[in-house]
Amino acid sequence: MPKLKTCRAAAKRFKVTGSGKKITRRKAFKNHLLDHKSSEQKRRRLSQKTLVHKTDEKAVRLMMPYC
């Protein structure tokens, strides 16, 4: 069985938790057009990491076979 390739784009965007059971991601909407968003929204809500939804987790794990 040959080695499987890791999708490098996915490897840069997702991390596996310490237990290996969940995958974390960063939240969207914090790249540009930030001047009309409140400081609280940018600091508290958008800066946090969150978990990948269970319906998307299978697709992410296929892109990262050795996570």
C-alpha cells in the first residue's frame, strides 16, 4: 500500500486536538472589512478557535490521513 498524500492546504488550516478525536479551525470573517465590526466581535468572538462540525469532519480527515 503506497503512502497517502496530505493536502497541504488543509494541514495549514486545521489542527487535531490532544486526544485526536476533534479537529479545530479558526473562525471566518476576520481578514478584511473590519472597520464596521465592533471591537468586541473581533476580539471575543472571531479570535477564538472552534471545532469543525461533525458533518465536515470526515472530509477534513480524508485530506489529512495521518492526523
